Amino acid sequence: MIEAQNIVKRYGDTVAVDGVSFSVAAGEVVGFLGPNGAGKTTTMRILTGYLPASDGTALIDGHDIFREAIAARRAIGYLPELPPLYPEMDVQGYLTFVAKLKDVPRAKRKSAVERAMERCGLADVRRRVIGALSKGYRQRVGIAQAIVHEPKVLILDEPTVGLDPIQIREIRSLLVALASEQEGRHTIVLSTHILAEVEAICRRVILINNGKKVLDAPLAELTANGARLEDAFTRATLRDEAEPEPPSEPPVAPSGASAPSGASAPSGEAQPEPAS
Amino acid sequence: MKHTFVIAGRELRSYFVSPVAYAVLTLFTVIGGFFFLASILSFEAELANAQQWQAFDYLESMNLNDGVIAPFFQIMWIVLLVLVPGLTMSLFSAEKTNGTEELLLTSPLTIWELVLGKLLAALAMITLLTLLLAAFCGLLFVFADPTPEPRKALAGLLAVWLLGANYAAIGCFASSVTRNQLIAFFLAIVLIFFLWLIAVVTQIGAFQQAVGAESLFARILGWISTADHFDALMKGVVDTRDLAYFVGITTIFVLLTKASVESVRWR
């Protein structure tokens, strides 16, 4: 369903994503892991066609994201890091607008919007203005926006950030349901750095660090014999840290390179946000 | 093209759920009413003057088209110069601050559909403003005797609409290059002023000496400048060359906007 082929993204001399390849089969739920600034968001932006790759390409549902952009985008539901919301619109109006944008046929539009609101628990706030909603509700509107056109592929950038534990549980069960047979076997790629989340929903883990894929394995394999995912995560990120810096990286301060500060913040890592 | 209307519809709805549309329409009506009255009063004063001095030739030449409608539209041009950038400043820059740019650019629509949709929304607002001006002129047709020449008044309204379209395209472009609405607003005004006043350069003595008042370069600058084309339409002369000017400038800025929106992908 998703076929990433050697994706490279450079910003000037910095390499944000360095030859990432993977493929995801229909109905799979993949956790996209990595420390902050590892290139998760950039990779997702490339998969959705928001950013072009410097090299390599990806196929979504068999369509090349650059050459058959429109067809590929139709198959994608995307929740960016910052939910793309218009503060002045009400929830229902907004979702109807997105449904139109995503080519949901007129006859199905109303029911599609209803369904998305129901799934994300938004029925009570349908007439409320988005700008007046709490953060949790806004995040849910963001998810509703991603699933309103029943896309085959869902790409979610930190879908549960800013939610309370009950909402997180709701969203997780929603995602599990979306991937199930009766809800249409959506293929889901979600990025997070909450490892518990991965253990709860994903069946497979892809770990990137410094723009490179360092781990790609089924969750069951990583947690076999009582091993903890956290250990695998730390091992993979640290092992990568210990390797000599690739020549394409900008020179880093020697003090930073000599003291790997754990899995959370690799020192030489400077992933520039694709600014406006 | 279907998405164009989806984008335009959303944009118009957001104009009318936020205070923007109401503020612009109210401001335009109040200022318009004031200057309309001022134009009529000054016409009246001039009429009385001419009668007092028994300047019959001059009295003969006076009419409501040149005496009221034309000066009124000239002043409303200045108002448009400020209001249109106010209408367009948020069109693209707000998408960047809301993060909705990411939604639009990952949706199955082309950048053309996006840009034209935004422009269409701005044009709809400008049509509304032009209709307001038409309503003011309508008063002259109802209450004045003799009535103004209707075709000349229509040419004037066309001039205002084309000018508005022109400024909308410039405003779209200004909005597409920044995420800050205020910068978009001022950039649009600067560009508009530049287009308006560029011909003034040809009036400067030093320029005339160096380049020549009738040189090709001076003529090009004169052509780029908005004023002559606007005045020609105002006189009731609907010349294809003036229409081509407005359509041309609008097209250039639409193309620039498209390139600017697209550049997000290639930065």
C-alpha cells in the first residue's frame, strides 16, 4: 500500500532524511519511531506529497506521489503535527469542506461527515466554532479530517499529543478499529515517541535516527521473551550514535559528539524545520 | 475546476462569519456616501458659480458624468487601494499560520484551482463593492434631471471593477509570499503605489533629458502606470488596449502567485 523507495531529503548541506526505504502492506499499522528531529515529520511530509524528496520516491496505493500526485493524494488521509484547522469555521462546516476537497461524491458527503464525527466523538460539538474548542477536541477534529474520505492510507503525525488519558485510549481504539477488517482495513502509519502507544496499537515498528532507518521489525519480535521495546529503542538509537558521523553531516562541536546524551536528544542533530 | 468553487466558497463564508466582510462593506458604504455627497455638493457649487458669471459655454458642457460620477470614482479608487489589500491579506498567509496549507497541498487539487479559488473569492467581494457604487450612481438616474449618460457610467463601473481585480491579484501575490498578514497588507499597498506612480518618473526633467520624454522606455513606463488606462475608461472610451492592460497585469500577478505557492514545495 505504501512503498517508500530510498527517500532522501536535503536542506542545503544538512541531510534530514537519508535513503529511507520501507513498504507497508494493506491493513498494517506501523509505528514510526525516532528521537526528536530524527526526520519523522519530514518523511511523512514527503509521503503525503507536501514536500518533494531530493531523491527517491514513494508509491501510495500504486500511484507515484510525484507523477500521479492527484490520484495518490486521494488515497491519503493526513494529520500533520499541527492539526490544519480554520478557527472561524464550525466542526461540521469544516469537515464538509474537507470532504469536498477530497472528492467525496455529493451523495455520500453528508453521511461521510456524520460518520467521521461519530467515530471521533464530535457529534456534540458539531455546531461549535473550532477556535473555541479545547485542544483535545481540536486534535479529534484533525483526526476526523484525515478519515472523512475513507482513505486507504492514513498518515498521522503524533495523533495523541495533547490529549488526556481517556481521550488517548479512545483514539487508540479508533485507530485499531480503522485497521480492522470490518472498518475497511485502513493502512496506518503513525509517528510518536510514546512507546506505550506503539505497543498498544502497532504491529510493526520502524525506527529512524539521524534520517536513517535503523530498525524495521514486527513488534512481536522486539518484545519476544519479555524484552522491552524501550530497550530496543535505546539500543538502536545509541548504536547509531556511536558510529562515526557521516561526511554529509555538518561539523559538530567536539564536546557534543563525545557525550551522547541518551536517546532523547542526539547532540549533533539539527533538523531544520521546513520553514515558511 | 470544481475545487476552485469549493475554495472560493469557503473563503467567502469565512469573510462573512468573521467581521472582515462587514467592516469592509460598512467602511466602503460610509466613505462612499460621504464622497458621493461631497461630489454632488461641489458640482452644485460649481453650477451656481457658472450661472452667476453667466458662463453659458461652460454651463453647456457641464454634466453629471464628468461633474459627479468621475470625481466620485476617482476618490473611491484611493479607498479601493487600501480596502482590497485588507481583503486579500489573509488569503494565503492565514493558511500558513493555521497550518492548513499542509491540508490544501496534500489534497487532490491543483495549485491552479487553489489560486483561482482564492482570487474568485476576492473578485466576488469586489463585485459587491462595485455594485454598491452602482447603487450610488443609481440615485442620480432616479432623482437627477437630466440623467447622466448610462453607458459612460457603466464604463466607469467597469473601470472600478477591473481596477479592483487588478489589486486583488496583487494582494493575492503579496499574501502568498509571507505568513504575516500585516506584511502582506503593506506589500500589496507598496506594489499598487508603485504601479500607479511609476509614470511620474517620466515627468522628471532629469529623466526626460537622459532618456527622452517620448522614448520607448518612457512609453513603456507610461503604459505600466494605471492612471491613464483608468482615466480613459472613465471618459467612457472602452478601448481594447486599456482592457488588455488590466487583464494583463492581473494575469501576471496570478502567475506570480501560482509560482509563489508552488515554491513551498521546492524550498
